[in-house]
Amino acid sequence: MSLVLQLTFTNALKQTMTLNIDSPKANLTEAEIDAAMQTIIDQAVFEKEGFAFNTKKSARIVERNVTPFELNV
């Protein structure tokens, strides 16, 4: 099983950008995620076409399970 924290932002042009963070620490709180997203916004870390991603859109943790199969090839 793998976990990915997805943080999605928008800019003034309504473009979206999703930051994927593999293996986030366990027991993250909404407050911690919100604060991290605000820091990214305050530092203007990401931009596109000259417009910084300055609005929080969503945050989620995605859990992925992979079951491999042994095939006779």
C-alpha cells in the first residue's frame, strides 16, 4: 500500500496545479496541511504564465493498493 498527499491550488487564471507528496507522515492533521499549503502560497513557490498559485482548492490523501499476479509467459 502506498499513500500520496495531494495538495491542489489555483491561480488568478483559474488554472489548477496538484502537488503530489509520496509517503506523507502518519496522522497529519487538517491544520498541519492547511498551514503547509498557506506557506507554499505565501512564498509564491509555484506559478504558471506569470500567475502564482495563490488559492487553496483541495487536499486529500490517496491510498493505493497493488496486487501483482504471476503469469506464465
